[in-house]
Amino acid sequence: MAYDVDLADRVRELLAAERGVEEKLMFGGLAFLVNGNMSVAVSSSGGIMVRVPPEETERLLARTYVEPMIMAGRPTRGWVRVLADGITTKRQLLPWVTRGVGFAKSLPPK
């Protein structure tokens, strides 16, 4: 399954004023990198993957429409998956994109 092009456009719109953003096809989806660090990705499985501070992962998983991001069969700390039903509006999507970009900006540039 390909990633949701409309959702990618919505994320792209939110990132339009952000400096140092590049897009890269990864894992069957479209990743948005900030200064070379992944921040958020539109998933081929639907919804988005968001990079978060690892210590916040468990707390964020308690939210509705948020699941662990599974890589190689294991949950990945520092990442969450937000299901499509949880990001249908700009008001729902913006905080997740902002969170992912904010964390990516806190990392050393690559």
C-alpha cells in the first residue's frame, strides 16, 4: 500500500515555513527530515509516525489513536504511530507535526 498523498500534502503545508526540511521516501512512506533527522513520516500503513523524546513514549501511548511504532517486530521507543482517525483535522495533525519537528530540531544536524 502506498502512503496517503493527501495526508503528505497536509503535512507539507504545515512544514512550508520550516527551514531545513527535506522529504525522503523511506519504509514505503514519505519521511520529513529536519536538518537531516527524521521528524514525522506519512506511513504506508496509514496515519503518521512521529519522533518523540524517548522518555515521553509511554505517556503518549495512553492517548486515543496512538500506538507503538513497531520495527523488526519490536516497539520502538522514541517513536509513536498516530492512526489516520486521530489526525483528520488540522487541529489534530498540527500538534503531532510540531512535536516531531521540535524533537528533530533538538538533535545535532546530520
